[in-house]
Amino acid sequence: MKFLSNFGWFDMLVMAIGMTLGATATHVYDTAQIEITKANLAGVKAHYSDQQAQATQAALVRLQEATQRANALQNTLDATEQRLATTKTELSNEIQKSTTGRACLNGRTVGLLNRATTGSEPAILPSATSGPAEASTGFATDTDIASWINSATAQYNTCRARLDALIDWHMSTPEKGVQHD
């Protein structure tokens, strides 16, 4: 404390006032810096909130566009399926009028085709005879075959329409749709 003993009371007062002013100035400066930092942080938060709001709005717009596209594709698919069902019904009516109901395929052939459509392994069949098939084994008429073709065609076209709609959904952009035949 020998250092302080060389100072008089006036010097000590000046030093105390200087230290007080220095501490006050430092406090004022620090407080101002804190307020500036708070203001900057508020600006960053506001900017982030704006970005979040813009991202949310953009996502909402994309969702609305996707919903509109999905609805349009579903309406097109529904109309296509309705048209295909009407065509199938009309063809069924015409098939009944234009076929005779005469035997066209023997029972053995019908059995082979039925196994092929179920995907089962074909059984080992006896060798074909040179004569007509037995009457008890059943047969398919020209009406049966035409009806089967009509039904298979309708199922194929419905499946194709559904796949085309699915492809349209994934491949088209909201601005440009892809059309299938």
C-alpha cells in the first residue's frame, strides 16, 4: 500500500471518480452492445419466421396443386372406367345377339385354358384322341369364348387406364400433363 500512500486525498478522489466514470462508460457501452445484439437477434428471428412462413405457404400451394392434379386425374380415370364398363356391357349384349352358342372348344382345351389362367402347373394330361371329346367333359361355346375375350379386354383396359393415371401422377408436372391413348 506504499504506492497509494504517495497520493493525497484529492488524487484518490480523482482516481475514484475516474474509475467510476470508466465503469459507467463500460457499463453503458456494454448495455448498448447488448441492445444492439438483441436487435440483431430479433432481426434474425424475424427473418427466420418470414422464411418459415414462406416455406409453409409454398408447401401449401404445392399440396393444393397436387390435390387438384389428383382430383383431375381421378375424374379422368372414373370417366374412363365408366366408358369401359359401358363398352363391355354393350359388347356383351351384341355377343349374345351375334353368336350361336355352338360348341367351339372341347373340354380338354377348356381345362388347359382354365389351368393357364389360374397360373397353376398343368397336370399331365392323357394324349389327345383322334375322335371327338367326351360329352361329359364339357365344352366352350363361341358365346363363352367371345364373352371371355370381352371380359379380359375390359379388365386389361381398366388396368391400363389405372396405370396410365398413376404414370401421369408421377411423370407430369402441374404445368404440363402427360396424355396416354
